[in-house]
Amino acid sequence: MAKDRTRETCILRVACAALTLLSLALIVTLIVVTTKGKREALGDGTSSRQQDDCPEATKLSASPVRSAGLYDDLSKDEIIAVRDYILQQPSLNLTAYENAALNDNYIFLIELKQPPKDKALDFLDHENAPKPERTARVVIYNGGKKPSIVSEYLVSPAGNPIRHQEIRGPGQKYPIPFDMRALDGKEAEVTERIVSNAAKEANKLLRESYDGYTYDGCTDRCLTWSGSGPGEFGKRGKWIWFLRDLQGNYVQPVGFELYLNTQGSDSTLWKIEKVFYFNSSFDSVGDLMDAYTNGSIPKVFLPAPSYSSDSPLYSSLLRRGEPQPPIPLRPPRIVEPDGKRYTVSGRHVEYMKWSFDFRSRSSSGLQLFDIRFDGQRIVYELSLQEAAAFYSGWSPMQMQTDYLDTAWGMGSSKFELVRGTDCPDTATFFDTIHFVDAIDPVKYRNSICLFELDLGLPLRRHFDNNFQGGYNFYGGMPGSALVLRSISTAYNYDYIYDYLFYPNGVVEARASTTGYVQATLWTPNEASYGNPIHPWVAGTIHDHLLHYKVDLDISGRKHSYETIDIEIENITNPWFPQARRVQKVLRRNVKKTEQDAIYKQNFEHPKYLNFFNKGIVNKMGVSRGYRIHIRDMMKQMYPKDWGIVNGAAWTENQMTVTKWKENEETSSSIYNQNGMHDPVVDFARFTEDNEGIEDEDLVAWVTVGLMHVPHSEDIPNTATAANSASFYLRPYNYFDEDPSMSSHDALLILPNKGGADINRFGTPQEPGCRVKDKVLDFKGVYGTK
Ligand SMILES: *[C@@H]1O[C@H](CO)[C@@H](O)[C@H](O)[C@H]1NC(C)=O
Ligand SMILES: *[C@@H]1O[C@H](CO)[C@@H](O)[C@H](O)[C@H]1NC(C)=O
Ligand SMILES: *[C@@H]1O[C@H](CO)[C@@H](O)[C@H](O)[C@H]1NC(C)=O
Ligand SMILES: *[C@@H]1O[C@H](CO)[C@@H](O)[C@H](O)[C@H]1NC(C)=O
């Protein structure tokens, strides 16, 4: 036996003796406590060695958390206190949500206003500094004002409010035009009335055209509707389209669409301005019905989809086809034999050398703060800002769909996650609370999860060949990462938002798309924009562009940004002076100003994008830096002067670097969707002043994305495989060596006569544990209780 082995055995013997005693005690306790706790034998009949359930808890202890409460979302009590305080302000002339109509003034949203960075850092970094006051941001829809506007207030302290102050910019348009507000329940109510009346008027046409499917007074063959955005430039309006109300209605379009003008707060003036039926359009439902009745347009017949228990509906998620595997067998799952390797205190997470805090905004979802490695801050804020999806098509609804999801509540549409499917069995779940378009705060159970992932890919490994049929050494480390996940389901699409923390100092922000595509009725006119994805159903081209804020604070707040340009040189070969040599060469290019730093990918000119702190160097004297590596780059193809691009100016390049400003908190807003031509938050303004960015507090704004031309395999759902977009934050000369070298997870194997010396650096191998069967406790409800 090798010497390492002998030592292992020796240690094991001592450990075994202790363990025997312990297990004896445990067995006694078990017998006393659990008389019913029968253990199952394994399926093959051989009785398994009795094992304990895998531990749920962690053996690690969390360090004291100074940030407690600094970034936490508002609690239920805080939201209620703020709501009641604001409702009582006579000057605001508010109506309680439950009694309000569109032409009253009422609260739309209450959420935490993130603490000012200066104050938050002062508090985090200085023992005696005061804790920033918890402040709420309140959005009020003033339909009762002339002219109608949207106003925003800061209310503090959130727990027991005594002050409020109107937000008047800078950083966003003031006042906020009423027509740029995000959709809410009051508007949906009015819309439903108008749509319902229109459908009633068109009832005969609907019933005859759609094989009995109608809206008004339907019983089994029912239609439903959905609405898109935005309207024509400068006008609040939307296309409403009808779908069969079946499982997966998003891919059950029938080709009947209405354009509804929803301008102003007097909804009696809202009206349908266009009606689209199959392939012709009219100015009113009355006109369409006349034409339909008098025979001047062809009557279309769209057969109802057929389905049965043997052959399920195409849009449903019932299993069909040849089973795979041939008999049901469970997929692999994650096991944590020693319990959790991360700790959680409130919304503060520690994992290996990583630590961070997180919250979930109602508008744009997860926001991570104070990301540190080994106690050193690397990122102050990492957060999603916006998700855009710009569609094309021939039918007017598909043609005029350009989504900015912040307006659709990317954060507040994060619903309950399913253990074992959305997140591994071992995940830790968190509830969130939102107050958007509601009477009371709403609790979303288990809407965020955190887990350690077995990557199934070694983080690193090397087999050192001795070229004599053997090896000199083998070293490796299994790959694992901590993942913070939430899934936003705004109607048809599900966006899975992940933040991954790797043991070698790499952070990844990844968005994966799944769910149903937004489909329209297939006519040959759609062929230029997409594919028939099922008979009569068209999926058309759209992009998914995502914008992230990365407020880097590497070794302090001040740093600089450089591109390391990879170029080609053609030189006299110094070693063979008669010859020339063509090779790659690096040119460092420190960016001086914001506009100088705008990054557009050019395949001919590859670059590294590096943030470093001048004068702070590693052991080799090289500036310690972190690099942004954009894996999935996407290009906005629309010209700048195409109206909608203003509302998402960040789609025009792959990365922007700005000098940090408190009032450049977000790159988009809940108002941009309905004001794309003249957005409330105009990202182009962030670089307009072209400030100097050398040795300053810098923020990187990163755009990633993917293009989606739906195809038949998007039925019934788009799959995540090959449909995600991500970027990395990765150390670039930041550490003196790979920081994962300190991990116990690694393995070093040395050859030994007739065997191998396996050094696991102290990580236990035995005993294993029994995977606990977990009941799937899914409720799927969100509410005020
Ligand atoms: C208060 O709001 C209501 C609408 O809810 C409006 O009719 C009324 O004129 C407003 N009162 C004042 C003094 O502005
Ligand atoms: C509309 O549909 C009718 C009937 O199928 C067809 O004859 C006509 O060419 C179509 N028009 C357009 C513009 O697609
Ligand atoms: C049928 O109705 C449409 C719409 O009102 C009208 O434009 C058209 O002239 C009518 N045609 C006939 C033949 O009456
Ligand atoms: C390198 O430079 C030499 C001298 O200018 C030129 O003749 C040669 O074509 C160049 N080679 C390449 C591959 O560009």
C-alpha cells in the first residue's frame, strides 16, 4: 500500500471507531423515535446497506451578514404601510385600487428603491457608517388629473413612512405621459368589454368560420384573445387577436384581429379602428360583417383541430409518440452527500469563496449586489435590465409586435418553480412579494431557487502520458457551480434567468427561452417571415435581446476599460532574418471616453474586453482585471431612425461602458414599451455627454441575444437546448493562479506498483447517503394570503 493509503486507512480506523459508537447511539435513537420509519430494499431484491437520508442542512456556518436588510425587497408590512401612507395624502387625491376606475388616481406599483450606491458602500465598508434608510418607490397612475400623467414618489422610511417626495428626473422623462404607462387590470377590464362587444357583433362570422368556435356565450368551442404592443408610433393602441381556448392557446390562432386605440384616460373614447379577418381588413366590425354578409369577401372555414386520447391535441403537453426510453426510468439527479455547500442568511448567499446579496424587482427581476470573491468585491450590481423581442410577419398583429418585457412585469411574472424540474430536488427556494396592479401585496411562493449544480464536465483535468503505456500523474477536479434561478413567464414565453458562480472566479449570466411561441394564422403571405409550424399555424421571425447592467468594482470603485485587440503583424523574422513571419499580435487600447468605448463586434477584429484597476497588480506586475466575454452576440438590424429602436437603444451594440451615475440606475423602464419612439428612459443619453472613463467608477451594459425563426419543432414548446444566450465575467490576471486550486474537490492520482495512489485532499468518499424522496408540493397559486 502506498503511503497515502496507509495514512488514509489509519485515519479511517480512528474515524470508524468513532463512527461505530455514533451509529450505535443513532440506531438506538432511531429505534426509539421512528418505529414507522421502514426502509425499502433496492429494486433488485438484494438488501442494501442501510444508509442515512442525505442531509438537508449545511455543516458550514455563515459569516455575520452586515448587508441584512440593505437590499431586501419590501416586506408585506412595509408595502402596506407605504400604501396606506400614500393613500392618506390629501394632495394626491387618490382612490383605493379596489374602487378606482381608469380615470381616477390610483397606485399601480410599490417596490424597494435600491439604496444609493455611495451610502450603501459606505455602510458596507465602514463599521460606524449609518445604514441607508429603506425607501419605497411608488408609481401612481393619475387618470383623474388633467392632463392625465403617471407620477412616481419616494416614500421613507418604508417601515413607518413619514416623508414622500416626487421623482422629477433627471435620468427619465418628466412628467411621464399617461399613454406610456404599462398595461394594468383597469385597462384590461375596459378592453374586455370592448372586445366582447365586437365579438358579439361578429358572432355569426366567428361561428361559421371557425367550426363553431365563438367568444360570446360560448360553451365548449370557445375563443379567447390576447393583446400585443405597441401601437402606431406616438399612439397608444394594440392589436388583439383571437385564439382557440385550448391547452396551448398561443399556437391556436384563427386569423381574426382587432386594432384598439386606447389613448387617454376617458375609455368611452377608446375604439376599434381596424378589423382583420383572414387576409382582408376593414375599419369596423360593422363593415366586416356587411362585406361578409353581402359576399364581397370569401368566407373562410378553419376546421377545429381534431384530437383524441390516442392522438393528443398538437398544442397540448400530453406525451405522445414512441416512448423513450421504452419503459419509464427516472433521469439522473443531484445528490448532496454532505449537505449543502452554500449558506443562506436572508438574501445573502455564500458559496466557496463567493458571496453576494440578491433581490427581485417587480419590473425586471433578479438583481445581485456586492458580489465578492474571497471577501474582495468584484461587482457592485449585476442585473437584467430589459428583454426585447421584435417580431415580423404579414398579419398585422405579428407585424406590429415589438415587446419590451419590463412593461409586462418580468419580475412580478415569476411564478412558483417546480422542484425536480425547474430546479433540482436539492434546491433552496425563496418566496417573493410584489405589489403591482393589486389591492394588497401578493406573495409568490418558491419563485426563486438556489442550488449547486453538478456540471457533468470536469472543471479541469490532465492525464500526463509517460509514453510507455502509462502515466506520470493525473489531476482533475469535477465541475460544479452555484446557480441562482428564476423564471419569468409573461404570457406565452418562459425566460429562465440564471446566474452561475464557478469555483475558478467565473460568473455567468444566462437566459434560456422556452414555452410557447406567439403564432399567427398561416397564409402563404407569412412564408417570407417564417414557417408553417403546424397546419394553419405560422411562427415568424423575432429576436430575443437581453440587456444586463454590470457595475464592476474591481479592487475599489475606480477602474479603467481597455480592449485588447488581436491584430496581425508581418515582420522580418528576427531568428531567420531572410524570412518574414506573419503572426497575431496584441495591442492594448485603453478607452478614453464613453463613445470611444461603444463595442460592436466585428469578426475581422477580435477583441478582449478588459476592466482593470491601474496600479493594482498581481504577482507578475500585471494589472488585475476582469474580462467580459459575450458568448451570444446579437445584432439589432433595424436602422437607428426606425422609431422602435429609440426605446431600446441598447440593442444597437454589444456593450456600452459608462461612468457610473446614481440617476442612470436602469437602462429601460416600465414605460418604454408604450413610448418606444420617445422613451421615458433613453439609453442613448447615457453616452451622449461622452464623459471620460479612465480611472472612474465604470458600468458595463451588456447585450446578448438570439434570433428565433420558429420551426415545426417549436410545437408544442420551444426547448431550452440551443436556445440560450449568456455572457461571462471572467478573471483576467486578477488572481496569481487558478483560485480553484484551493478546492478540496480536486483529485491527484499517482501511479503505484499494481495500483494508483488516489489523493482526494481529505474529501470523504464514504459513507454515501440515501436520496430522500420528496413529495412534489406544488400549489401554483400566488395571492395575498
Ligand atoms: C380628484 O380625483 C377625481 C377622480 O378620482 C377627480 O374627478 C377630481 O376632480 C379630483 N379632485 C381634484 C381636486 O383634483
Ligand atoms: C386572400 O384570400 C383569398 C382566398 O383564399 C385569395 O384569393 C386572395 O388572393 C388572398 N389575398 C391576399 C392578399 O393574400
Ligand atoms: C359589401 O359591403 C362592403 C362593406 O360595407 C362594401 O364596401 C361593399 O360595397 C358591399 N358590396 C356589395 C356588393 O354590396
Ligand atoms: C508581408 O510583407 C511583405 C513585405 O512587405 C510582403 O511582400 C508580403 O506579401 C507580406 N505577406 C503577407 C502574407 O501579407
